[in-house]
Amino acid sequence: MKSKVYYTKEITADSLIKIYEALGVELTGNIGIKVSTGEKGAKGYLKSDLIKPLVDKLNGTIIECNTAYPGARNDAIEHMKVAKEHGFVDMGQGIEIMDGIGEIKIPVPEKAKHLKYDLIGKGFEKYDSILNLAHGKGHAMGGFGANLKNQSIGIASRNGKAYIHSCGQTEDPDACWQVKYEQIDFIESMAEAATAVADYIKENNKKIIYITVANAISVDCDCDCNQGDPVINDIGIFASLDPVANDQAFIDAIWKTQEEGTKDIQERIDSRQGRHITEYAESLGLGTTDYELIEI
């Protein structure tokens, strides 16, 4: 059965609210909005003037976790400083760095080949509803980043990020970068972690929806302090109840572009085997790559 993916070419605060409403799911209770706050020096992260009206409408809390790599966001105090500089503090209920208060261990799917568990920020427990609000762009290690990355690496604690990056070999953020692994194993580890979070949400009677804003599409991620300029024009906004379908729609849209920079983003994605994440996530039961695109 095809999943529904809603799409709009218009990237504005109003269209972001409209595509949320098109999903037909009312997020209730304590609402967490998972957004990448962007590394200090990055420029492609989702800007406050775009997302603030929706965050305020939901009265939600921006939720994030610390990074495994050295930088300005690898501890909660410094991370909050960057988040404030990037405008994520003065909206909705503010922001929480979820692993600032610890981490929890959650199960991975039985079919998982690499991870034995997933480590996520302890603050995630308190939220009844989640909006996975991703910025679609390239990524140095994963090839691209959208909802699946935002749900795996993004919700993982600092130690959890190290565990995913090392394909289940270490929780040590200092040691994980020295561990040897196959690239495809890292891609699959991200899919396993994303599925673990989805299963945790379902088992605890929480809600989650997925939106990806495909603007400022550079070959590098918002986690890169030297993030380059966009290589293709803005594409639009995608929204779904299925993260696999939503990521697949974003990737397919990139492949349909006919711009000078298209080859650059395609090369980044395929050189990291990035497209494998949707097919592997589908095999884990997270969603489907078969979708119906509904333009609003």
C-alpha cells in the first residue's frame, strides 16, 4: 500500500502550517519538535522566521541532543548558546537538550544487524507528540540528511551517536572516530536507530509526524561549521506519516532536478551509499518507498 506524501513548492511559514494541517493529525499534549540547531558557523539550518509560527501554533518545545564530534554543541551549556544565536530559544516552549539530563536505552528491531540497542536523550520520555522537522540537504557521512537521519542520529544522545557512528562497536565519542566499519553498515545502523525510535513511540502510545523542508540544499550538513552554499535551487516541503516515504520523495525530487549542481549532490549521496537507507529501513518495517505524491 502506498504512503501519502504531501508536497508544496512554496517554502513559507504559512505553507509550513498548511502542510502540517494537510496531514490530518493533531499533535496533542507535550509536543517536541525535533530540529537540528545547526553547528556554529553553519548557514543552512531551518531559520526561526520560517518555523516559529508553526512552533508557536503547536506551543511545542524544540528538542535536540548533543553532538558526538568536537565542536560548539557537544555539551548542553555550549549547545544552548548556539541554539540561542540561531534563534531556537524564543519560540513555543523554548528548547531542551534532551541528553543534558541523561540518556535511556531502547530496543532495536529484531532484524537489526549492527546495533544491539539505541541510546536516546532521556528528555525524549516526557513528550506525548513529536514533529520530526528536518532540513533536507547533503551530508558528509550519510550522503544526505532528512527525516531518517533526524530521527536516528538526531534523537540519539551523545553516546548514542557514537554507538551509531561506530555501527555498534563503542559508546565512546572519542573512540568512535577511530573504529573501522563498512560504509553500508553505518547507513544501516542509522536506519536501525530510526526504527527503534519509531517503535518506542508506538509502544508508548505517542504520536509522530514527518516534515522535510528542502531548501538551501548544500552537499554538506548543517552540522558542518564550514557548510558550503546551496548547489541546487530550493525544491519545496514534503510531509508524511511515513518517514521512509518522505525521505524517498525528497531523494526522488533531487534526481529529477536538471541543474548544474545536481551532479554534485547526487555524487555526495551515492558516494556514501545514502540511498540505501530507505530500502533498508523499509526491510525493517519502518515504512515504504512506494508513495503517492499529493501536491497542495
